[in-house]
Amino acid sequence: MSFSEPKLQNPATKFIEFRDGKLQYYDKDAEENKIIDLPVYFVVLDELSTISGYCEKTKSGIYSNEVHRITDEVLNVRTFKGGEQIMGLYKDISDAIARIGGKFTKSVYALLINQQGGENELVNFKFRGAAFSAWLDKKFNPEKSAVGLVETFEATKGKTVYQVPVFKSFRLNPELITQSTETDKKLQVYLRNYKANQAEKEKAPEPEIETIETEVITDGEEIPANGQWQGGSSKEKILEKSKTAVIEDDLPF
């Protein structure tokens, strides 16, 4: 960081979480949380991993740096009010993270599609808990298609009732591919600068990784121009659709 080369700011315009069954973000201007109605559609630009949550001991949120590879990039986990700090590779510190209330979180940078004809924008999604599990279990490759978070369904674990998001895939059109590419170039400039300025970053020996072929499974629905998804809403239909490979249609915009 210098006068002529100031530290880059995160280019995401919104930091969106799936919480209490809804997508929401904090609006700094209004100083309040705002809800984003479903469905939403976006193009994934990059995925990183981080830690978030709430620490009862310090009565404050938990955060960490963002990394691409938890196998060889160090996580520096802290609480906003101080008092707790855990540093190391995820496999070595995962138990300690859990003890203070931290949760593994997927940080997804994406181009959010404006369905009302306005400008698309670069945003960041944080998926943890049920949202992270749903993201992990999706039956398609987000590098090959647009993504729709179309609805949720209710699930239970013991006495806990919670909402699970449903992700579906949609074909990318050439215009959206071009815009996503240009937006991602700006994002990567920020991420390179961000990582270069992480004093905590260390390098561990790179493990051997088995290459696994990924089958891209898509679901053949168009993103409707009016923003209203017309698919089935029952849990059974949603889960059945996620297991069925069909051909996608083009996006209508």
C-alpha cells in the first residue's frame, strides 16, 4: 500500500448470506439488513473458503481470511471483539474453530443478474451450514452454467427446523459470458493484491491430488424474464430434479 498505489477495496457491492431461510445483506447506507427475494440468478466467478460464525465467549462474530486451498493456505481465525485467535491449516485447527463457534464457510464471488433490466453487479455470497451443504451437493458444475437459487424447502434435524436452498443450473449466453469474463478480471486483480498483503500466509507442502472427472448435470429450465420460477415446489420434486440429467435451454437475456 502506498499513496500512488492504494490498497484495493473489495469490489463486491453486496455481501449476501443465507440466514434464517432467506438471502440477506447489510445495507451500509440504510444501516439495516435487507432481504433479497427468490429466485436469484448469478454466474460464479471464483470460490474461496473462510470461517464465520458467532463466539459466545466474546459475544462477537467470527471471521478469517479467505483462501483458495485449505490444504496449503493458512487460515487466521479471529473474533471481532478480540480475545480469540487461531492460526494454521484447516485440518490442524478445525476442532479449535468448532469449539469457539466457527463454521466452515464457502465464499462465492459472483455476477448477480438483474432480472429487471438494470445492471448486473459483482457480489459475494457466504454459504455455511445447510446452505454450504446444499452448495456442495448440487448436481452441476457452476463453471459451466449460470446458477439459480430458486427456492427453499423445510428440513429437520432433531427438534431443529430449518430451510435448505435449492440450486439449479441454466445455460450461459454469449453476452453473459463476456460480461462475466471482464468482471472476473477485475476481481482477480483484487484477489492477487489481497493475498499478496496477507502477512499470515504461509506455504505448506502441496499434497498429491487425484484428478476426478466431473459430470456436468443440468436441468433444462429457462430463467423466466419476469423473474418467477415455474418449477415444482415440493421437496420430493426438487430432490428428484437434482438427480436427473437433462439438456439446458438458453437464458432469455
